[in-house]
Amino acid sequence: MPAVEHGPARKQPAALIWVFVPAVVMSLGWGLRGYIGGGPYGAMIPGLLMSLMLCQYLQVGRTTASLVVSFAAIGIGFGGNMTYGQTLGLIRVEESFLWGLTGTTIKGAVWGFLGGSMLGLGFVVSRLPSRHLAGLLGCLLCGITIGIALINAPKLIYFSNPIDKPRDESWAGLLVGAFALLTYLRVFQPQQFRVPAIFAFYGTVSGGLGFGLGSLFLAWQSQVSEVWRWLPFWKFMEFSFGLLLGGGLGLAAHRLRNHLCESNSSLNANRAEQSPVSGVTEMVAGAGVVLLVFFFWPRLTILVYSVLGPPTRDSVAMTATDVMMDFTGMGCVMLLLSRRWPTVAWQLAVSVTIVAAMIDWLRDLLPRGEINMPEPYRILLLLATAAGSVMFVAMWLHKRNSRLEHLFLFASCTLMGIGYMMGLGRVEIWWPVRESMDAAGGQWQYLWQQFRSEIVVHSIFTTLFILSLSGSLLGRQAEHD
């Protein structure tokens, strides 16, 4: 199915909406990423939500949208491999402020560069021959390996603490990998280069500004009065990063909207499209995707390392193995499968993201909230979450006239629900110590003193959530118009 078609003009949302709504949605997703999910799987949250909203506004068909959303979720997830905790720590110290600010700006730009490239690639990937898709993903992995081996591993340019528990950085690898991907596309498929390149440019600028300016909240925290230092400055940084990056990618989509919007005839054909396989087969395939990512791939990784033995840690062979067996390699393999089967693409983007968030919630329940849930209940809750997501996506795929807004509502409500569960999963809320409440002056005073930072965070979450749902309704109205 062509990713780009031209047809009669239709009423579309105003230019400001194209920037504001993706900005709000990605701000929500980025805030959730730092709250209910860390690492690359957590970074899939903003990629999933923002790309779903863009596809709704661009009115792309379901098959095209499956590629856009899966490539965006995995592509922005790649950036989650970058470490930046110690870089933000440099921001807090006057002597290292400028170096830390340089680091956050570069890492944000790299995140937007690679994420924007992958988002744009999703719009054109259906036009690429399979060999070229494999070639450019191979170049991506090779570039990541080279950048890590030549720059990050020897710490030639290092934005973490080299003395106190130094972290392994990967920003240069992701930067070189993104350049390699776009270079391959420019050389071998130049007619498909423009869309990924424009998304990459806007992602680079907005990502650098988002993380750079957002990190200033951490510097500000040490300057404000002690009375206000309880405010969640770290979350302010995350919300700001997502807001600017999402706005930049939305602006890129607005610029390319005439190239990306499909014609009315194509849209109607996609609305009438129904999965050619049974709903049961869709569910089995979805379960297979979740099992492959969370069960079989980790065991394959253990097997590979046991066979290869313990090579020198700084060797190129070890770096290449790490890249291939990490989220980057797994993500590229899953994207190759997504190109062949839309079911894999949708389950990868939606169900894998939701299951990963639930795994993180269960993992944090005891150390963060001091709630010890018995292991059988943990397994049951995880299985129920996975089954519910897989079944919903499968039924949505099998249903005639399914709409992207339904999938957006399901994903956003589920992830936001996990966010609320994270906030409420604290033993002090449900079983407070009587002496502590009396000392604070009552139950409500105690809760405010203990959780005022969390209350502010959840107030922002709820506001962004309501705005995101409103944005989805605006997209639906434009579609009907």
C-alpha cells in the first residue's frame, strides 16, 4: 500500500493545533515514561501516543499507520538506552554547569534526530524493497556499534561522572547510527529521503531545545528557596522535553501534511479493510509478539553470551554483540517482522509498551511503595494485562471500520491508569502510622506533607490527559468534516 497518495483537499486542523496537540500528547507520554517505565521500553510510551495522534490528524490508513506507529515507538525507544542521570547531576554544580548543559542538549538532539528519522521512515517504509529496509537497519546497527566503540567506550567526549560510578554512554553511537541510516536512504532510495530527513531535522532542533532548556529546571532547583525545593523539578524537566519535542515533530507533520495525507478513496478503502485472518489467529500472533520480546529474546541473549564466552569488555566484538542483543537489535528484528505483518506492528507498539509498563509497576511496588504483593498475584496481574491488551488490539484489527482514535483512547487510558496505580501504590496512603498523622495535624495534612510533590505531578498528568483526549476528539471532528 502506498504510504503517500494525493487526493482532493479536505478540511484539516489549524496549524496551531498541529503543534499544540502532539506537544501535549508527547509531554504526557514523556512524563509517564519517567514515572511508570524507564529505559527504552519506557521511551516507547511517548513514541506510541504521539505517532497515533499524528496518524489520526494525517488521516492515514490503518496499514500505513501500523508502520508509522511501530517505527516511531521503537525509534524513540532507541534513545532510552542513553544514560543522562549523571549528566543532569553536572547541571546542579556551578563548575560543571555548562558541560552538563552541553550534554543534555546534545543528548536531546540525538534523541530527536534518531526518533524523527524513524518516525519519518515509517511513512515511507512500505515503498522500500525489503532488501533496502534490511540494509538501512543494518547500517543503523553498524553505525551504533562504531559510534560506541570509537567515541563512547573510550570516553573521548564524556557527559557523565568519570570518577564516581561512571556510566556507559551511547549517545555517539545513536548519532552515528542515525547518520548511517539516512545516508543509506539518500544513496540507495533518494526518492524516499525527504520525509525522514525533515522529521529528523525538526526532531534534532526541538529535541535539543527540549532537553537543554528542560534541564535548566534542575539548575533552578538548587537556587530557589528551601521552602519550594519540594516541587518536582525533575518532572518539570521531563514534561518540558516532551512538550518541545512533540511540538517540533508535529510542526514537521504539518509541513509535510499534503504529502502524507492519503486521498479520500484510499481512506475509505482502509476503513473498509478487515483482517483476512480470524480473531483467534490475531490473538495468538499478538501473544507470540509479547512472548518473543519478554520471554524468548532474553533467553536467546543469555544463550548467545554463554556460547561466545567472556570477550574483552571494550572489544568491538563485545560492543557489536551488546548492540545486537540489546533493545536496538531486538527492535530492528521486530520492525522487519512488522513490515511483513501489520498484526506484529500493532502488537509491538501497543501491547509491548503496556506490558513493559506493568512489569515496571510490579517491579517498583515493593521498593517504592513498600507493598509486598504475593508472587502468584503478580503473575496473574501481568498475564491479565498482557491478555487484555493483546485481545483488544486483535479485536480492533479484526473489526471493520476500526478507528485510530479507539486505539489511542485504549492505549492512553491504560497507560494513564498504570500511572495512577503508581501514585496510589504507597503503603503510607493506605496504612499510615497514627502517630505520624497526629503529628501532622490530621490525615489530609499528613498526605499533603508526604505526597505534595506527587500531587503536583498527578495534577499535571490529569491536565495533559484531558487535553490529549480533547485533541483526539478534534482529530475525529476534522475527519468527519
